Amino acid sequence: MMLEFFCISKSTYFYNVKNYNFPKKDVDLENKITEIFNYHKSRYGYRRITLSLKNENILVNHKKVKRIMKELGLFAKNQKLNISHIKVNLVRQLKIIY
């Protein structure tokens, strides 16, 4: 009756009940990644953070670091592109209006 009211399937209900109070597994790793990320002023991406963790004898896969950073919303600053050396063809950019 409750499932019909909320328009969800039985399997969805039991999946959510099972995972509702599930404790996070990698809280210490999340804190360490955030610490490294903030220490380097958002300049480190997942590759460099993985290497920093490896230097501290914390072995973790780069895919896991990338997933955790994505979940925490940690994105490295992008390098600014220097376009002063690129020659632009201005003729191709002209719009001809009749």
C-alpha cells in the first residue's frame, strides 16, 4: 500500500532501507585527500594526490581517488591557456551580411 502511494517498486524500497544507515568506508582517506588538496591550494588533481598518498605510504588506486574527489566536489584549477602565440585568421571570422 505504501509502495503504491509513493509509486516505487519493492526492490527499490528494500535497496534504500538496506543502504540508509550504511557507514562510510573511506572517511579517513577522504579527510587525507581534502587535506592534501587544500594544502596545495586546489592545484593538485587526482594523479598528483595519488602520488602524494603513495609518498606517505598510503597505497590507493587512482580511480578511487578520482571517485572520492568527484563525490567531494574537489576539482583542480585549470591552467590558463596562453593564446598570445596563436595567429588568428581574421578573414574566416568575418560575417558577410547582404
